[in-house]
Amino acid sequence: MGYRQTKKGPCPVGELPCQQSCSACALILQSASTTAANMCRFYKQVAKQHVCWDTGFASLLIIFYEGRNFQGRHWECSSDCTDTFKHFNCCNSIRVSGGHWVAYEKPHHMGYQYILGPGEYADYHSWMGYNNCVRSCQMYPPYRGSYKMRIYNRSDMMGHTMEFMDDCPNLYDRFRYRDIYSCNIMEGFWIFYEHPNYRGRQYFLRPGEYRACNDWGCHNPTVGSFRRMRTVM
């Protein structure tokens, strides 16, 4: 993906990721949990395990096309956008040349979510889209640390619980429940899927506490599978 290590090197252990010379850490600061305790814990974990990588803004690029197979009117985006309406009317293909992105069906990062890594998506079915509507997007930083989360079968982090550090293609086989009502993302970025084998609606989760399923944009607690969002290959 063309990342290069900054001259400053790894963030000092126990300190916040550098905001001046490392764009990757600056993006982590923007997208980390809103609670102070989780932000501090996540920053320290990043400082220990994440070597700062300057992605270079020119390498972070997603291109939306109104036509299939990258035809018709198009728009190039290199940063978060809360409303794409003024740039294109519909989206039938996408090309990601740098970075990892989450596209949303509605403005202000609402509606269906689609996780997109570098590559070409010739039609909206290729990103498991439900329609050709993309109205906002966010870019998420590369991550090289460990992954850990705890899930619960009741709201407010109560009931039966289990901790995971790896991908799970079938939740029921391991958890013995099909519903996740709350969770605590302790390390890394994760993706929940509505059905087993990473199919159906997608939900992006960053580090933080989610006390109800609607905290991650879901009105139905059913989760069939989940996996880590691997942004550095």
C-alpha cells in the first residue's frame, strides 16, 4: 500500500501517538473511542505495538463511479466525507487505490455500512451492497497491534460473556447464542456480520464500550459472524 515509516519512529511507550509527524496516529486520534478511559488505554496499546506509519495523503484515495465497471461521472476522495450528494447521484462501482474505508448508505455515516479495502469493485454487489446509494464515507488508519473484544448476550454488558482475539465464521458454534446485545472492543477494529461466513449487513466497531446493539448502528442483535479488520497486510 506504499506506507513508509516516519523518521520519528515508534511512539514513546505510555504517551499519546504523535500527532505532528505521523498521519496514521492522527487518524487514530480522530477515530478512537469517545470515552477518555478507552482512548487512553487504546493509545497506550497502540504505542506499545503499533509502529507509526506515514500513509502519505496522496496514497489514501477512493474513487466513486456512477456507472458500473468504472464508467461515467466519478469523484475522487482522500478524506472523510459526511455527504457525497453534491459530488455524484448514485454509485455503481468503486476503486480503492489506498487506505481502508467504510462507505455508508446515508449521510453522516448512517445506514448500511460497507467495509472496503484496496481493490476494484465493478458493481455494488461486489461490496455486498443492497443498493447503489453511497452518501458518506470514512477512512480508517492502518493498525498493527493485537485484537481483543468481549461480547455479551444482554445489554449493558451483562449475561453470558466470552472473549475473542481471532475471527469467528460462525458465532453460534462458539458462543452458543445468536444475539450480541452489547460488547467491549478492547483492542483493534472489528467487523460484525449479520449472517455466518461473513455475509449480510456489516457493522464496523472501533475500540470502546457498546452497551446496546444500536450503539453500532444495528436494530437487530443477531450476529452470525465477525472478524478483525486487518488494515495492514
